[in-house]
Amino acid sequence: MPRDHYEVLGVSKSASDDEIKKAYRKLAGKYHPDRNPGDKDAEAKFKEASAAYEVLSDKEKRQKYDTFGHAGENFQGGFPGGSGGFPGGFHAGGQQVDPAMAEELFRNLFGGGGGPGAGGGFEDLFGGGPKRGRSGKRARSAPAPDIESEVTVPFDTAATGGKVTIAVGGREIEVRIPAGITDGKRLRVPASATGTADVYLRVKVDPHPYFTRDGNDVLLEVPVGIAEAILGTKVEVPTVDGTRLTVKIPPGASGGSRIRLRGKGINGGDQYLIIKVIAVAAADERSRELITEFAQLNPQDTRANVLWK
């Protein structure tokens, strides 16, 4: 049985969206595979935190989880009840759900009742039991309806491509994720692969602890000290393909300026290093004298071109 999502993120059930996001980012930064190469335990905790964040960051999914627990996570119906007055909107021609998950949800809501001969159980309610014609022969089953679901993809996998595992009809299936896929994109998994029906997956891309995406470009904030910004320096930075590069920061780099790493983005895009200058207070009188002397020797009007001057 998976752990409670609130427990995984270390927040209360009344936590705000900001508290949930802050808790996830802290865990994702701590257990991200880039920071823990080869550590299976860290990888498992990263996936567990990502799964918890996927549910609790979505208002509708969180409401279902708070009401039904893990049984309601993959249920695709809405609130409140649909045809027949059942919560989740079970009705003919309505939203499709995984039969096994729907049966579990039904039992959680209305109790057991699913055993042989019980009557009025899950199969009776939704027409899932075997049907026979007047001749007594079993009627031919209709084609299985398409299944709609959602899959959460790590940022790195969405950027460079890879595979994720999904569960369909009690089977685990590997799905290939094309490089550069974006949040909200739909993927079709054919019935020949699932053994049941076509599955349409809506992709949700996990946020990254330090990369952000702008189309096919990747942005990375790089902090530098005042002395480094003035004199120039070299820094080692990560890239989305997993390599690390040593990059020269030119003398006089201003906060917010960008350094371009050509072709190091997604699908031929670029990676940009965003310079963030970190200032510190003078530690003593001598330090203040040196800074004052520097300012006198290197005068500048930093607000010369502002529109409000």
C-alpha cells in the first residue's frame, strides 16, 4: 500500500498550494537523480515525492484523493454525481475509467457486494457481467472503449526522451516518451500494446529543481559574487543531457545578463546561464574603505538610462 501523499511531502492535509510546492521542491532537490547518481533509494524517494506532488498540486485530483484515498487517483469522473446520482458521474457514454480501479472505488463507497451470487454488485450496476441471448449463448463483447489517463514525466525524460512505465489492466507497459515533449501533450498507446484498448495519455512534466524551460531553450540561474562579477571567473554548470561544462564569466558581468551555450537546450535549442550577482555587506572598516576607493576609481551612473529618472 503506497504511503499517504501528505506524509510523503511532510505537510498537513490543510497545507496551502505554496506549502505543497515548497515541500516538493525541497525533496526533489535533495533526492534528484542528478545529485544522487546510482542511488536507488534516492531515486525511489524522488519518484514517490513526484507522485505525491502530481496529485496534491491538482485541485480536482486532491479533492478526489481527500475523499477516496488512493482508490480515487486514477478515476476520471467529475464531482458531484452524474447519471443515477453516484459520485464521480458513472453513466453510459460518460467518462471512461480503468475497470479494476472503478471496482475498487465502488467497493470503497458502497461496501463489498462483489462476490459470486451476491447480487446488486459492481458488475450488475454497470453492466459488467456476462450477457446471454435468447438461445443461451454468450453475446459477443463490444470493443473495449478507449481509456484516458495522465502520466507524469520527469523533466529530464521530457527533455531528452526515454521510457516510463504505466499500469493498464493489471499489466505494466513501457511507453516511449519522445524528446522535447511538452506539458499537456497527448500520447496514444495502441490496444496491441496494452492488450485491452487504446490508451490516451495526457503528459504532465515535473518541474526541475534548477532548470526551467522556455520553448526548446533551457534556463539556469548562476550565482556569482561581487568580486567574480567584477574580475570575471570560471564556473562549472550542468546541462540537460547530463554533462557538465566549465564556462567563463566575463569581467563586468551584470545581474540578469545571459551567457549562451549553443545547442545545449532541447531538440537543438540553447541553454542560457542567467547571471545573479550576490552582494555582501562590508565586513569591517578596511573593507568599506577599499570599496569606497574602488567606486571613486571606477565611477559609474548605474541609473543613467532608467525611464523614471
